[in-house]
Amino acid sequence: MQDVVLAMLAKEPAHGYELRRRLRAALGPLGEAMNAGQIYVTLTRLGKAGLVTSQRAEGLPDRPERRVYALTPEGQQRVATWLAEVNWPKPDLAEFHLKLVAAATARLADPVALVDAQRREVLRRLRDAQRAALDRSVDPVAGLLLEGVVLRLRADLAWLEACERMWTELDPTGRRAGA
């Protein structure tokens, strides 16, 4: 979230409400659940890290004063570095795999039950993303993002099916049954 907020500030300084509006516009239906508090917490952290500065801007007669945030040179450098990184998709499935291994090794939970729970959540997200992608009012740029989300979730489902097949073939100690 921090890098995205920094990138949105790279265009021009803005107050938190404006940043939230930009992010929601950029993310389309995926941005609807974005909490305004997230933006302000992120801006506070970025300020403490020296990546943004802020100053009060006089409000209009019917609006209170607002803080306008701008990138520092360090913030501009971080945006440039972030944009140059090639790290998509992030390996969040590696964490889930470690959870499976740890749960099975310590006999804390049935790995197949964990896979099933994860599958239900991925299916829910896939259904929501597909529904949003079918919305004809979605901006084409946001639609492309939704298409990527749908494809990624389908790949995650295929991986979870592979995990289930493997864990089903293992005995409770994590070894192939009959080996």
C-alpha cells in the first residue's frame, strides 16, 4: 500500500481524501472496500520514514483545513525503485505452503482441511472478481486489472488442487502412504 500511495503522490501533492479518490478510481470495483483510515495511517508511516512531507492547506469556508502531502527526494527515489522492480506476482502462496507444512509437521491441523478452507476463500474472491469484471460500466483499465485478478485466482485454485492431491497421498507423518 505504501508504494502505491507514493506513486499516486508522484503526479502531484494531494490530501488524504484526494488520494483515496484517485486510488478508488484506479482500482475500480476493487477499490470500493478501501478504508479511508488506511490512507491516513499509511501517510503517517511514510512521513515518519521521511518519504513524504505535509503542510496544512487553508480550507474553503465550508471545509476544514487539510494536510497536503508531497514526496520528498527519498520518496521520489523509492517510487522509481519500486517501478523498476520485477516481482509480480508476489509469492504469497509460499506463506500458505509453509503453513501447510508447519501444521502437518506439528500435527496442529489437517493440511487438507486448510487447503479446503483456502479454496473456499479463493472461490469467493474469484466469484466477486468475475462479477465485477462482467460489469459493463467498469473502466477498461480497471477491467484489465480485474482480468489479471481472475486469472491469478484461477491459477491459485489449480495450485490448491495440486496441494490437496499431494497431501491426500501423504500419511499423517508427511511421508507418501505405503513408503
